[in-house]
Amino acid sequence: MKSLFCAQVFSAALLLYFSVPRVSAQPVASFAEPSPRLQAVVERAVAEAQKEFPKLQSKQIAVTLVDLRDPAKPLCGSHRGGEQIYPASVIKLFYLAAAHRWMEDAKLTDTPELRRAMSDMIVHSYNEATHYVIDLLTSTTSGPELPEAQLKAWFDQRNAVTRYFTGLGYHNTFAHKKPWCEGPYGRESQAIKAFEPKRNLLSTDDTARLMTEIVTSKCISAKRSGEMMALLKRDPFSKDKDADSQSKFTGSALLKGAKLWSKAGWTSQTRHDCAYVELADGRKFVLVTFTQSHASERGILHAVARAVEGELK
């Protein structure tokens, strides 16, 4: 179905809390034009994936496609694009953009250690690196449990990244949790029990919007967008034998000569990818695909990407 994301006029929203310094930013006036052609491409891609994987239900997949052959006039279509879904490591893309915004506004010092953490967070998807970046962005740290009042103040600060994107008109972005392998403890676990939402959330629409802004050099500045693109660059034809390499989520389905920039995320329940693709024939598009309850089915993302390649002519 079409989502509110396409052709929406984004306006600044009221900030929810003021416990941390406000990061200055201007809302984007508009993002992408809804296209019946792109909408049909997305729906056919989802249908093809369901045909190949009969157990895949419509409610278990969300897709947003943005045609960027004319960067000045992005066109979009989506399936369940406004649904809030646990994003796994795709959320790290939002922490990356926030870190650049904070540095641009001199709210965060640009150091070699921060750059190392940002690189490891995106290139290798390391959770520990992400923890460090989140601590710097929000002036919070993990640790022992806190009394109720202190916990609320701590959580208000932890919501700094969410507030930033809300202020830009991102309607379904909640970025206030650290990604874990074994699980959170102490105040991290305490906050999950005390506050809603209990997990990070993204929509494929919001994710596609951010990726598009990075690709078109509109995320903060052309220089910073370029630095983010450098970390997102993948080799879709890598001989890496790891089936869960980020380059293989969408990359394994791409045509010869394609170029790929992406950020993937996966857990025991989810398999997602946010990809920007440039094909040898000049086609350029952002494709964000989130799947739930089919984490072991790597081919679902491939089926969607192949269908988009075939239809987007």
C-alpha cells in the first residue's frame, strides 16, 4: 500500500524533551514524488518474493523503492513503508548521520577514536563500536540500575537521536537503544521495562529517505554525505564466503557491473537491507527491504532485488 512517506511535506515537530543540548537542523521541505509506476514495481516485487517463498506473508515484508535516475526529482513506491519495525543493525545508519550532525554543529569533537568507531559501526557492524558512538551522542553510559528519577533523566538524554530525527519530520524513527548480542543489563534493561517503545524502530520509508539524502549529498553537507558513502561502499561481487556478509544481502542479486552502497541488519527474527544501487545501464535506485519471521531465508531479499532490476526500466 502507499505510505504517507511519499510526497509528504515534512515540517519540524516539537521536541519531546530538553535535557540535552538541541542539535540545530532544518526540516526537509519534501522528499519524493509518489509514482504509480514505482508502486506497481514494488507490488510486483513483493508478489514475486511471495511466489518464490509461499510462507512469506504480506505483513512480514516491507519495501520502499526510490528511483534516482533524476536526483532532482526522486520517485518512490512502497509496500507497508510506514510500518514501524525493529531495524536490527540498520539503525546504525541513523547513528552515523547523527554523529556527523553533532560534529558539524560542534556538539561532538571529531577525533580519530570517534572516526574509528564510526567506521567499525558501519563497515563491520560492530555493536561495541556503536555503543561508544551512542554514549558520545547522548552523554549517557550503560551501568548499574538507577533510582526512578535518575533513570527518567537518563532516558531523556538517551532519546537525543530520536528527537533529532523527529525534528526533521521522520515519523517512524526511534533510535534510543544500543544493539546487543547477549542482551542488556543494569539501567539498559531497566529502561526497556520502564519506557515505550521498548526497542529501536524504523520504517522502510524513513530509512529510504535517509539513504536518499546521503546519496544525493543532502544529508548535512556534500562533504559529510560523501564521508558516509565511503563507509557504506560494498563489493557486491566479493568472494567472501560469509553468507551473511553485508555485501551479499542485496548484492548477490545484482547484475554484472553494478555498484552497491548498503547497511544491513539481521537477528534470529529479522533480515533487512538498505541499499543504494547503480547499474551499468545508468539505472540508480534506493531499495530498502525489511523482513520478519524469515531471517534464515536469505533469498527473499534477492527475489525482491531481482524483480526490481527486471521491472525498473
